[in-house]
Amino acid sequence: MRHLVAALALLLSMAPAVALTLAEPDPIAIGFEAGRGRLTRDGQVAVDSLALRVAECSADKISIQLRHDASLPAELATARLDSVRRRLWQLGLQPTYALAPAKWAARNREFVRATVDSDQGVWCSGHKRRHLAVWADSMGRYVDNPALGAPAFWRRMTHEGRRELALPLAIKAYCLQGEACARGQATFHWLVAEIARRELPARRRQWLRTSWQIGDDEDVERLEQGLGEGTLTVDERAYAADALIASPLPWAVIERRLLEPQVMKAYGDLAPSAGPQEQWLVGVAAERGELESFGRLIDAAGPAKACLVDGAFRYIGATEERFRAWLPHVSNWVRGVDPSYKPPRGPTACDPFATVLVSAYCANWPEEEAARFESLWQLLSPSGVMPESPGVKAMTTPGAALSGWQCRLEPMPGDPSHFRQVPQR
């Protein structure tokens, strides 16, 4: 019981809706010949990796920050910057540059370390992949008409650079023209033949997962046969599900793939208790107006349904618009939920009823948010659809204080299955 109370106390420090944050990527180390401004072979590969990072940037103005060993002569440092600039220019990229000595001791003075910044004051997240679209379009024209010759960026990249670029380029090309994806599909399969078939099995399976995430059924079957890797495992599909859910595929296709045997159970198990992944499916389903589909999907999750319902409660409680839209579905969501279920990768049980109680009566949420969760609690508590919840029991036991707060709720005398607010003293 003590461990359960401690775990539930964590909920008090979390907002009902949790945002995903991405870590800034590490700098890329670019190698040069000793005492010269000329890139080594590995340095060329590193600049190709830098080029992909630039191409994936969504900002209008992109800057390359180069840091060199402080003992490096200024003339040599400038020559090395020029080598990086020249190679990126050959690949069709013209960012601005900033060169400065490193504030730390360089492990090797023959390297510079490069990062990508934007005019937005943050590192480039790559969601729009602005220049990658230009590359994909030029590659598509070449695939349509080989007489044009391969695009300059493709010819000039190292083999390693083309391998790294191929999958992001294929993804960007796939539906580059919106609904008219013929050229994108042709580019995708050209890259499969040119690069993917020669990859190691792990990389080939990455291409197969990508096809399952964004491709139509014919393309998935074509890759399964062409790559000789068979079908995806249940775990592979579960890990790939977030990208599938976010894809522009028709929702009927997305739902059918998620309802493949055991996929939703495995997907639900991936969601850590009180983590943001729990809210991904409900968030996208809400945006696409697929409320009924969401109910079918969580029913297919088996005991992991508890984790997805927990996330759904946090999601709908965050705004009045969501709350009103989804409230009629709540009673169906909670049927069959086991609030004691602990996912294999979660720190504690997924207990949606404890989440509602904490948010309504135990946490210092804004008044309007707490009121929504209180309405949710009042709907669930007397309706008979709430099973016995270990978390609720722990929090309503006399003397069970959470993080210095006492929940403003206690069991009714003589009727412990119902609750009343604790009178203020």
C-alpha cells in the first residue's frame, strides 16, 4: 500500500495533458586531414549527415554552428569552414555559418563539431523537412525520366550518405503530391531497389515498418516479398503504431492494422503509466472525428485498455471542448477496465479512476479543470461501472496523505463503495 500511495503521489505533480519533448541531437564531429583544411573520407560522410540534418529543418533561416579547437590557427579554422560550406553547396544547401573556438577542450584538434540552429531560436525539429521535399521532387523527376540523370545531391553524396538519406527521402517522396502519389510511390520503390535490398536485415525491416506505417496494402505486400523479410512481428507493429496513427492513410486502414491480432494489447503495454503516449491515440482519433473507432480500439487492448483509458481521461479533462465531445463515451470506455493492471514497462498500475480522483479532489489544478474531473468522478462513482480501484482505496483510507495534501474525499460511513467530500475543518 505504501508503494501505491507513493506512486499515486506522482500524479499530483503532473498536468492532466503531458506534452512530448524531443532532445536536441548531439553535434556532428567532422574530421580533417592533419594540419589541413581538407576533409577526410569520414569527414565527407559526416558532412553528408549534417546535410540531412539541414534538409530536415523546418525553419526559413538555417545556421551551421562550427566549433573548433581553441589552439587552431584562425586561417586553418576558416579553411575548414570553407570545406564544409563548399560540400554543402554542392549538395544544394546554402545555410549561414558561424565559426568559433570551442568552450571545452577538444579531444582531437583535427575535428570541428557542427550543430544546426534556426531563426526560431530552437534546433530544427524536422517536421516540415523543407529542403528534403526539394530533393524528393528532383529525385522523382529522375525516376520518371532517367535520361535527365541523377540529381546532383545524389551523385555527390558518399555511399554512406545515400544510405542514411534513402529512407527519409523515400518517406518524404511517398505522398509528396498529396492524393496523387504515383511519383512518390515510384521513388519509394526505386530507393528500395537501389538501397534497401542491399541493407542488413535490421535496416530492411526498418523499411518494412515504414511501409506498414505509410503505405497502402499493395505496397506493404510488395515490400514483404521484395525484401524477403516476411511480415512484421506484433512487437514491431506496436512500436510502429504511433507513426501509423499519425499517417495520412484513411482511418479505416489505420484501424484495421491496429486491430490485427494482439497489436493493440502490445501497443497499450508500451504506454508507461501517466506518460504522454497514452494520449497519442485518443488525441489523433479526436482530431479525425473517430470517437467510435477509439472505443473499438481500446476494447481490443485487453487488460492494457486501462492504460489507454487513463490517458484518455487526462486528454478530455484538459479542455471543455474535449470534455463535452467525449463525455457520452466514458461509460463505454470504462467497461471491463482492470485498474490494478500494471504494464510491463510502466512504473505503476494504470488506474484511470485514481487519475480522476486525484485530478478532482487531490491536486491543485485550475478550478475549471478540477471541476471537469469532479463531474467525471460523479458520473463514474454512482453509475456502478467503476470497479474497486486500488488507487482510490489507497487515497481514501483515513490518514493517507499524498505529498502533503489530504484528498478531499472519504468513504461514506456504512457504505464504503460510495464517497463524500471531507468537510473543511
